[in-house]
Amino acid sequence: MKSFILNINGEEKTVKVESDTPLLWVIRAELKLTGTKFGCGKGLCGACTIHINDVETRSCQTSIDFLDDEDRITTIEGLSKDASHPVQKAWIKHDVPQCGYCQPGQIMTASAFLSRNSNPEDDEIDSAMKMNICRCGTYQRIRKAIHTASKEIKNAR
């Protein structure tokens, strides 16, 4: 066991875990931030997506020893405190979730994507989101929500 200091959602947290522990389990079990979900455990479905330094990252495939001291981790809980992020608001507006299980990962992927491309075309959205699986099949609503969020982001500038 080793102690790690993490910058997560703007706060410094210390955890004591094995160095090969996946971030998913550090986030969920040690830090009790349960918005990040376990899906496949192989980095294929996207349910475990978080941001490391504003880049979408599969937390089930990223061990805690991968991090440097200056790395910033953001989970769905840290995206905004009151669902005020443009992507979260668009998700609500378009009633995107059905079961909701995959949605934290979908939102984290979409928000990172929009930070790089605030005016995406449908094919760019599809490409950016293709590694996030929604078993309920809400892909059309996800695309609409991303377009809505992109407009809000552009208008805020």
C-alpha cells in the first residue's frame, strides 16, 4: 500500500491503495464519488469516463500510479455543483437519459470534446462519442444535446 495525493474536483485528497489500483475504484470505493460507473472494465463502453487535465480518460484502465502530482482529475461530480455546465443543461433539456447508467461517461466525453471543438458537425460528434455505449440507444438525443451545448458555449464567449 502506498499513499497518493490526488487533485480531484479541485480538492486535494489522500488515499492509501496499491499502486496498480484502477482510478475507477479509487474514485468509487476510496473517495465515495459514485457518479463514475463501472461498465465493462476494459475501457470499451465509456461508463467510467473522467477527465485528467481536461482530457477524457477511461478510469477503469488507468491505474493510480499513472498520475503525476500536478494532474487534475475531474469526475461528473466536479463538472459543476448544480448541473449548470452547458452539457448537463442540454442533457436535461433534451431528456437524454433513459436508464441513465452511461450518462455520466457520456457527459464527460461530450464536455471534453466540446472544449476542443465548440462547433461540431454530426459526423464529428458521432466520431467523438462512438466509444461511449448507450444500451438504451439515446444517440439521437445525445447528438441534439451536444449541438445545444455547443451553441451555449459559443454564445458565452
